[in-house]
Amino acid sequence: MWKIERMKTVPQHNGLTNVVVLVEWSYRLDQDGKSHFSRGPVPLELGESFTAFDQLTEQQVLQWVFARINKEVIEQRVADKANLIDRAEANEAALPWA
């Protein structure tokens, strides 16, 4: 599940107010009763289109994030990490000195 955790704004830019300049995102994969995460910041370039801060939706901001990161690679890395952890737990062995 993708989520926007927080956004940073500048008070004013070219006559606009509360302009988003940084988005912090997270991705969570729930597998076998465990959650696996990835997080990161995405700086935004100030462009020509503008949506008032109070009119933004999480889906819109996620689209900004997806335009700047490789969503599929992040999802695959989290899935690979989850599978690696599951295999390691399945192969857990007693300590040789125990």
C-alpha cells in the first residue's frame, strides 16, 4: 500500500501560496502476518500547473511521486526482502554453541 506520509511547502512562490516542494512517501507490503516497508523523499520541481494545497488528494500527490520514482522496482525490492526474511526464518537453526 502506497501512502503519503508528509509534505513540505514553501509559503509563497510566484504569487502562489503553500506550494509543495517535497513529498515523503511510504510503501508497505503485508505478507504472512508481517509488514515490510520502504520510504523516501521526493523533491518536486516547481512547474506550471498548480493545485491549491487544500484541494490536493493523496492520489494526485502519489501520481507526482510515481512520475519521479520507479514504483515497480520499489515494490519488487520490498517483495524480495520479504521473501528473503521468510526463507531465513524457515531455515533458522539452533546456535552451534547453545
